[in-house]
Amino acid sequence: MNNKAITLRPRLPYSGVRRFFSSWRQDMKLQFRHHFYSAYLLISIAYIILLRMLPDTYQAKLNVLLTFSDPSMLGFFFIGGLILLEKGQHIHDNLFVTPHSPASYIWSKTISLTCLSLISSLFIHMSTFGFHQRIGAFIAGVTLTAVFFTLVGLGVAVRCHTINGFFFSSVMYSTILVLPVLEILQVYTSKLFLLFPATGSLLLLTSVFEPISGADSVYAVSSLLIWIGIAFYWAYSSLQSNILGDAKGGRDA
């Protein structure tokens, strides 16, 4: 008996990784089935046409704004649609009776949509500006932004019971989170924007066209990683409270 217990332990982490990748593949298939990639392709083509119609002086700034909106807003709303679709199909009722963990569920959803956002953003950017040396900062900005906003969108969605409730709640959350865009548009500037995750996102995306200092790069990445940690904790707690029933569910949004 003891020997069996010892030999089984090393397999547990591998089993968890295998379940995660299985879940990730299922999420990718679900997104294909519900035409997420088709929708992203049409949106990307529309963005490219819009960028190419503009004078060169406006292309860089608009590309930053469009790229920011692509992984943030689309990831935010698409995850909401996925969660509400699964709620309507009662998938969550028996999902967590299986070895599938809440953390694996959250990350498989988040990473699958992040991959979609990254593919779309790279397609738009490289179709307009081509490949250049600072593409690494661009990829980091898109990836971290997509992860953060998808986690927030998941946290909002599991608290809601209707699509109208989700959209009502998402307007409040998204409006607050994207306030630093006002600085890019030269509408309003505030030191408080440094506390917002969007500031780090916009710094990384802007650095593709206007190089930033090493300190700013460290700040941007660190800020987004901290906010991702906070967003994951909030999404996990929301899932526990509203789906798993470990605590009393939140109010119907």
C-alpha cells in the first residue's frame, strides 16, 4: 500500500496539466464552433481598412487605441458570452464534481481567449506596420492586457444571470478600468492613472512607436502582473461564491 501511494504522487501534477490542456482544447473548439474566430477576423479586417484610410500621422495613435480595445473590450465581453452560454446549458451543474479544478477552468478560458486576442492584434498590427524590433513589447502588452480584462470579465459574468445584467455591470467596470485612455486622447491627465492597469497596457503598446525607459517598462509589466493576480483572486472568489456555492451567491445582476 505504501509503495503504491509513493508511486502515485508524481503523477498528480501531470494529471492536472493534462486536464488543463484538455480543457483548453475544448474551449478552443467551442470558440470555433460559435464563430468567435470568424467574428475576430471580420473585426480585424475592418480595423486594418480603417487604419490604412487614415493619414500616417494618426495611424500610430489609433493603432494603440484599437489594439488596446481589441484584447481588453472584446476579451471582456466574449468571456461574458461564454460563461452565460454555459450557465444557460447548465454545464456548471456537474463540471466541478469531476477532477476539473476551478483554477484550471479559469485559466483555460482566459488563455484560450488571450490566444485569440494575440492572433488578431498581431494580424492588425503587422498588416499595417509590418514587423519591427520592438514587437516583443507589443506582444507583452497585448498578452497581459488580454489576461487581465478576461479575468475581470469572467468575474463579472459569473455574478450575473442574464445577458442584460452582464452588459449593465460591464459598462460600470469597463468605464472605470479604461479611464487612462483619456490621457492618450489628451482629454484629461492625472497622476492617479498610474494606479490603473490600463496605464501599463498603454505604455507597452505605445512603446512600439515611442521607446520608453527601462523603468517605465518594469513599471508597466509589474503593474499588470499585480493587477492580474488581483483579478484572478477576484474571479476565483466569484466562481466559488456564485457557481460552486461555497458561500452565498451574489445578487442577481
